[in-house]
Amino acid sequence: MKNNKRPEDLRSHRWLGVSDLRSFGHRSRLRQFGYDKADWEGKPVIGIINTWSDLNACHAHLRSRADDVKRGVWEAGGFPVELPAMSLSEPFIKPTTMLYRNFLAMETEELLRSHPIDGAVLMGGCDKTTPALIMGAISMGIPSIYVPAGPMLRGNWRGQKLGSGSDVWKYWDEKRAGNITEDDWNEIEGGIARSFGTCMVMGTAATMMSIAEAMGLALPGASSIPAADSSHPRMCSAVGRRIVDMVWEDLTPAKILSAAAFDNAIKVHMALGGSTNAIVHVVAMARRAGIPLDMERFDAISRDVPVIANITPSGKFLMEDFYYAGGLRALMAELRDLLDLSCITVTGKTVGDNIAGAKVHLPEVIHPLSDPIYEGGATAVLKGNLAPNGCVMKPSAADQRLTQHRGKVIAFEDYNHMAREVERDDLDVTPDHILVLKNAGPKGGPGMPEWGMLPIPKKLVKAGVRDMLRISDARMSGTSYGACILHVAPESFVGGPLAFVQTGDEIEVDVKNRRIHLHVSDEELARRKAAWTPPKPHYLRGYGAMFAEHIGQADEGCDFDFLLAGEKTPEPEIH
């Protein structure tokens, strides 16, 4: 360990180490907890930002895992303090956790700035908590390390593995088609989530935990450990020990998050067949770090990096299998020739150092680059007159016949309109139609909910159809699959071209050439735009009103305009 700081250089010294009235008050209040001078004097204060909640099963174990982190901090000579933060529970928060990602990012930044914190341990995992915690830590700028909550155990139903989300959509359609009973459905409900932890498919949670590690912000191998595995609390204690050293080394996010580190993360994302949501979050994190990044970079990398992780929804295995196969270190070792191995990580060592010796133990789960499960790349960014700023698709999880398709549109004005229509037995729809959902973007949702995996109309489900083209300005769950085109920008709510699509129009999609085109003349689109009335805002007060005023579009990462990298926020005065 290279010690770059003296005790009097610590941020916490301003609160605890000087002889004045205010410091007397700070120290006396710590004594009120039962601590004594020897507990804090000359030691880094480590803030443990914990997103545990009784309504977040992904994080149900983080209450006890914080104690494991504390043990490591004490062992390394630090002083741990736990600070609870908003828990973005993907299943329960409405209208969508994405509405509150920036809220948690702000809370994380301000918790760290306003308290006597020298280093941060960020405890999260459920979809939006990972980017939110990291965005806040980047903006704060103190040494920080991320603890991934880890995936839950494999689901089980009658001897079959169940993957959260992915098998929900699958069997829901089978139930709608009359192929399984209500009793079957209830059994699936009881067997699909067998432990605490995040979704155990390559959904957004697993994707973002892996990306955090690939960027260098988590310990090597940490993102792959199942939440219920005994390796997980051991990892947490190791994090506690490491963050103390990071403070003395002054190893801040700015020294880790280079453009090359983000490229490494995107390459890992592609190889994993990761969630489309990653684009929004990685763009936001990069821009917090002052690194220009756009969707085109994802598309360029996707052309060079195939999918090699055979994990649902692009493959057939689950995250527990991925762990047994060698986890993220093994996958990154397979990608060695494509990665920048010189990037520094939270270990103080390079990516190359961290993956040295890693091996694939189950080649059917992690394929070699020479034998990918999908050659075309996990994510495609399409552009055209329907999406001037781009839209995204996950071709590896779609019926390949739909990656080049032209069809007539059935347009829905909002989610409720769509939900009513798709259940109609008399809906005039064929498998070649293209379903279009409007007003589901950042402002329109509000919050860009995961509505993008539009249900296949019931009439078609009963006929055996399981995929068709669907287009929206919404996101979709990373656990979802199918020919869904998402994140259309600009969104319809602000007058993007999607707002003017009508039933009966034709849309052409060409994934190979990254093109999406609405076959309506410019003159007709201009006429429709002139007749369009902007919708009223969803919120007129509170956080929702602030969100609507300052939120960026999907291609910009959906961050608030006033939170992007810029002038550093000053340290608080202590009076």
C-alpha cells in the first residue's frame, strides 16, 4: 500500500480532529453511541451506503452484509458508519424505479459530501441502484468501492430451472394461451424466487453488477457470486479492508474511470448478452465522469464483440451456472485480447493482474470467442426518420426473421390503450404487424418504464405466435426477450417522430444495416406534427415536476442536466 495521505489530510479530520466547539460536539455525539477516541482518532471514516429495504428482496441480505463490511473496515484500521439510502426495489416501486435513479444518485452524493466521510462502500444490485450509487460516488469524488448484492439461486419447477423475469413472460403467455393451468401458475410463483438476491438471469441487475466490476469499481469476481453463497460475506469483509487502503492511497473513481475502462465495460456487456438498459446507465455514468460517450460507441463495439455467455435470455443457463463456470473473471480472460488490460481497478492493480490465472470450467456456459453463441453482437443501435437520435434492440434475444422486416403498424397512444387492445379477440392483427407504443419515454411514462416488451396480442398467442416486432420509447426489463425496439429518441411525449405514427403506416427495420424507417413522406409527417397537441405534464409539483423539467433523453443517459460533470461542488463549511 502506498500511503498518500496523513491523518490530518482526511476529510473527517475537519469534523473530528480539530480543537474547537463544533468538533467537541461531533466527538461528544460519537461518544453518545458508545464509541471512544481510539475508535476514530486518525482513522479513515468509511461511509457504507446501504440500500437494504423490507420491500427489496434483491437486497434482503444487505442488512447483515453491512456488518461483514464493517468487520473488514475495523480490521484494516478504519471507522465504519452505515448510512441508509433509498432502496429502488424493481418489483414494487411505481411507476418505475427509473424515475428515482437520479434521486438515489443525488442522495448518495449528498450523504457522502455532507458527512465526515473519507471513503465509501456502495451496497446495491437491484437494477437502478448500481448506476445510481456509482453516479453519486463519481460526482462526489472520494475513494469508493462497490459491493454487488449478487444473484439469487436458480428457480425450480417440476425439475426445470426457472429464470426470474424470462420464464415469467414465457409461462404467462402459455397461461394466456390456455396451455398451463392456474395451479401450474401458482406452483411457478412459489418456485421461481428461492433466495434473496437479484434476478439470476442476465437481466439489468446482473448486467450492471458485471459492468461495475469490468469498469474496475468492484473486487475481481465479486459480481458473479450468488447472494446466498458463503463467498459473498467473505467478499464483503474484503471490501471493508480494501476501502481503508484506498483512502490512504487516495484511489478515487477519477483515477479508475478512463475512456478505456468504459470500453472494457461495454465489451464485457456485449459478450454477456447484457441488458439494453445498460446503454442508458453507462452513458450516464460516463458523462458524470466527464467522458463523452454515446450510443454509437456501443454499436461500434457490438460489431466486434460476439455474445459468448450462454445465459438467459440470450442463452439457456443462469447466473449460478455462470459462477460455477468461472464467473466474470473467466469471461474477461476469454476476452483478454479485446480488453485494455492496463486499466487500474479498485485493487490498485490492473485488469490484467485481476484476471491472471482465470479459467473457464464449464465451456458450455462460457464459450470461446471462436465459438460464440451469437456472432452479431448483443445490442444494435438503429437510426432513421423514426428515431433521429437512435433506438436500441437486442438481436440475440429475438426471432431472427424479424431483424429484417417491413410491416403495417398498429399504434397505441399509451400503455392503457395498448393493454386493452391486445386482449381483444377481434383485434385485426397478424404476426407480420408491428406494434407501436407511444408516450412511454423519460417524460411520457413518466420515467421511461419497462413497458417495451409489449404483450403479443392474445389472438396471436393462442395461435402459437411468440414473437413479433414491437417499437416504443420505453425500456424493457433486461430479463425480457423478443424483437423489441426500445429507447426511441427523441420520445413521443416531446414531439419526436414516434408521436406521429398512425395505425396502417408501414415501418421497415433492417438490423444488419442499423436502419429503421417510417414509410410516411416528410410532408405528411410535417402535417401531422402541425396538428399535434403536446400532452400535459404528469406532475405539477415535487420531485416529479423537477424530473420533468431537467431529465435528458434516452440517448443522453436520462440524467438531470444540472448533475453532469462540470464545476466541482465545494466542500461544506463547518461552523
